[in-house]
Amino acid sequence: MTENNIPRNTGSESNATEVTDTTSSSEPPRCNTLERIIDMTDEMVHLNELVLLHLKQHGGFTTPEAYLAIVQPVLDLLEVEISVRYHPGMTTQEMKLVVQDWIDCEIAEIRKSP
């Protein structure tokens, strides 16, 4: 996945919020990687479905570089969606709905394409 923080940290690196465990709280950490957000929202299988559809749409891949060329833009778009829809105090369930909704919309778009 990507190393970018979600939501984007506008302060210096020394002011970055540390990732904390969300199992005891309904509020997600304020600074996360996309990978951590996908893990905490339990959307990996759903995201994988979208990735596989993109790979199929592009005729598969033959090298790791080709795989990344297909998948990275999808992950980048998801990061943008999360950063746009994120708000302070957002719960893990609300974050899950953001991710889930975006993936569902992307899957629907691919399936209706000829």
C-alpha cells in the first residue's frame, strides 16, 4: 500500500499524531496510513475485489511494475476520497462507510463499462 498519511498532515513531521490502537475506542486515530485504515475498517477483501476487477479490465499484468501501474492509481483515488470526506471525531464505523461506499461506487462503474 502507500506510506502517505490519511488525512494529510499539514504540520511538520515532528507534530504528526502517532497511530493508536482503536480497539478500545470508537474514534479512529487522527493520522493513519491507507493500509491501517483498510485494516481497521475491515475492507481488505472488498478492496481486493475492486483491484481484481481493475486488473481484469486491463488484461492482467506480467510484472510487479505493471501491477503497480494498474493498482496505484486506485489506491491514490481512495486516499483522496478519505482525505476529502474525513472530519475530526469520525468514528471507525463512519470511516468504514466512507471506504465501503467509495469501493462500491467504483465496482459499479467498472461493471457497467462495456
